[in-house]
Amino acid sequence: MNLTTIINRQSPPTPWQTGEKIPWNEPAFSQRMLENHLSQEHDWASRRYKIIDQHIAWISQQLPNKQSKILDLGCGPGFYTQRLAKLGYQCTAVDFSPASIEYAKQQAIQDNLNINYLLADIRNYQPTDRFDLIMMTFGEFNVFKETDIKALLNNITQYLTPNGYLLIEAHTYQAILTYGQQTASWQSYKTGLFLDSPHICLEEHFWNEQQTTATTRYYIIDTVNNQTIEYGSSMKAYTDLAYQRLFQEAGMISINKLTHTQWPTGDIFTEKLQTFICQK
Ligand SMILES: C[S@@+](CC[C@H](N)C(=O)[O-])C[C@H]1O[C@@H](n2cnc3c(N)ncnc32)[C@H](O)[C@@H]1O
């Protein structure tokens, strides 16, 4: 792309228009992302193991039958399912990142665990099983368009056992609003998430009040090949009432929020992420 299009742009970008998401499913990108998932220096692709272990403790308290079936949607490198399968749970996990799924499969083989890992887009996934817990953690919920998330919720709630739980960790409205109102910034990298060669990343944020959506545009200036690549990502903000409606419309009757003691989010996500536990 030509950078002057930024200067000549007439109106802010439409949410979800340029690239629905950052390219999680692109092989080289997913390999670089995997390194971030695995890092124990920061919490931004997956939380550090210390926090994940606390989540596992809560799940295992909630599901005393250690044969229970668990489905993790957007499982990344399988940090949750690896731990849950070790406790005896029967786990299925879906992600469209090739590097993450490959890593997760290798970890399962290494520990002799029978985990059903699937490389697929969760929007198209049709399980043949029924699950006692279906989970989607770490805020990925908001990165889907509202129409997609409604269809996904309607679909997956069909796959819950009668007393099964739906666990959704999603962003607060305020977190997404603040994100969308951030000022533009830039950074230079010798190597980074979007490119493994030297580049500059320009980042612009927009808040669309009508759609209650934050959109980020990343312009990756590849200084080696003298070209610019544009990526986009949008996040839909829901009020607590809107979350309640979404879960109710998908057939959930009991909808509760977990406390930070039950499901800690990690320091940098306090007040930014919240966790719902629902039952039909
Ligand atoms: C923020 S990461 C969280 C990973 C994991 N849940 C954790 O907490 O460690 C979000 C994950 O969702 C996956 N993802 C995003 N959109 C997806 C889609 N449409 N289908 C499948 N996986 C998706 C990404 O590849 C990524 O691994």
C-alpha cells in the first residue's frame, strides 16, 4: 500500500474492513506469535503459567468428575487442555493457528496425553460430542463481529450437556473504549511479530460510537523490501446488559460473573477482562 492513502483518507476506517483480524492463521506469523505465547516474561499472547494454574484449579473445583468433557475454543498452544488432560479430563481444543496447534500436539505426545486438537476456524467447527464445559478465554470473544459471535454462541450452546457450563472471558466495555481512543503511535523493530526483518510499525486507533467498536490499523513499513503492509483488527464492546442479552439469546439461564479470586485476570488486565460462567 501507499502511505499517502493515510493522509488522503476521508473518513475513519469501517470496523472489520481491512483484514478481519491480525493474521493468527498465517504460518510464519503464527510461528512468531507462538514465541510470545510461550514467553514467561509477559502476559500479552497467553497469561503466564502461574495465572493459568489458578484457572485450572477453579475449573477442577467446578467439575469434580475428572472424566468430564471440556472444549477449549481458541486454545492457542494448549496451555489449558494440557493441564486439564493431566487431571483426567477428556479434552478437545480448536484453534486456527498452525504453529500453536502443532506445538500443542507435540506437547500431548510428549506427555502421553490423548487430547483432540483441531486446526480449524471456531466459527465453522461442528463437534460430534457433547461437553460439560465449553471455554473461550483471554478476551478473544470481542474480536468477532456481533453476527459471528451470536452464531457461534447459538451453535456451541447446542453442544453443552444438560448441566454443562459455558465459560467466557471477555473485555469490559471501558477497556475497549479506552483502547479505541488511544492516540496513534509508532515503533521501530529489528525483528517483531509482524515481520522478522527490520521494520517500522505505525499503529492507529479508532472508536466507532455507533457500533461500539474499537478498530486498530497497523501499517508495517518493511524497510528491507521498501513496501508497506496494512493489517487491521476490531473489537466489539458490550455493556454488562448486552453480555447478559447475548448469553440469554443463546439459551443460557444462569449467568454469573466470577470474582478475581476465582478467576484472576493478571495485573495488567484488572478491570479490563471479566469472566462469565453460564448454564442452560
Ligand atoms: C489471545 S489468544 C489466547 C489463546 C489461549 N486461549 C490462551 O489463553 O492461552 C487467542 C487465540 O484465538 C485463536 N483464534 C482467533 N480467532 C480464531 C478463529 N476464528 N478460529 C480459531 N481460532 C481462533 C488465535 O489463533 C489464538 O490462538
